[in-house]
Amino acid sequence: MTLKNTIDRWGGISQLLHWAVAALILVMAYLGLTMGDLPNGPDKIKTYALHKSIGITILALVALRVFWRVYAGTPRPIPGSPRWQERIAALTHAGIYTLLFAIPISGWVLNSAAGFPLQWFGLINLPHIVGENHDLHELAEEAHEIMFWVLALLVVAHAGAAFYHHLFQRDATLARMLPKGWLRTDDATITPRTKDSDHVA
């Protein structure tokens, strides 16, 4: 496996960042949907602190992935993909990236507006990015929740499209985001190196 992206596959670093963020999103979804119901006490405080730390981690990993994507490039599109599918994929990816920045930042804002301390896994103290403000806290909290549900819809659509391509179109869309050989694909779906089409993802 190459670390850098190639013309027809995502490289090892892109794969690692993709699946690490995906796993952390699932953990965050579980924590976010359950921690509010926990009884007040040390366990609830620790759960909220974990939620915040993972949120900061996601923000850092997504920033790293964007920088790596610019540096390493992206694979070319799967041959035969309709233009409308490429455009929808591009919009979906753009929405996911935007929300993966916006949701942690909104969480940072609501935490700062509430005057709560913010530490990254108890190791690093992070500064407040706004002053205490009740109205801003309420607004950020509402935006945080709404954006989470929008992200959930986009992630489900993204994953559903990947499985649709693998199971029904039988192309390499899903396989090229996994280590080579994990999934069987039709070799004809691998983009030739002479193809001049632009990738939209």
C-alpha cells in the first residue's frame, strides 16, 4: 500500500484519516445522544469532557485530511460514472467537510459562551474563543444539534452510495478507500492512467 494517493486509489494516509474520522463520528453520535440523560455527577462530567476532546480531535484530523488531500491529490473518477452522480458526490463531500469543521467549532463556541473550561484529554488547556454570553450559548447549542442531524443524513447518504456502487454497479468506489485486496472489484472499473477526466469528490 502506498501512503500517497494514486491515480486510481486512495493512499494509506487518506484511508487512515477517513476511517479514523468515521469511527470518531460514530462515538460522538453515541455520546451526544446519550450524555444528556446521564445523572448529574462525576461520570457525566467525564463524559462531557470526553465528548469535547473527541470533537477537538475530529477538527484536527479533518484539517489534516484537507491539507493532505491538497498535497496528495485525488484519484480520478470511476469510468462510466454519470456526470450527475459525480456532482452529487461533490456536493455531499463538500457538505460533510464543511460540517466536520462547523460542528466542533460550534461546540467550542457554546462551551466558551457558557464559561466552561476546555481541555484536550486533560493534557492541554484550550482558550475560550468567545466571552460568556447566554444568548450566544443557546444559539450555538441549537446550531450544534441541527448541524449534527444534517451531518448524519449526509453520512448515511455517502455510505449508502458507496455500498450501492459496490453491490449493484460493482465498481471500485468503495474498494479504493480500503486496503488493496479487501474487496473484489471488476478490473474494468479502475481508471486508466491515460484517462483525462477530472475527479469530483
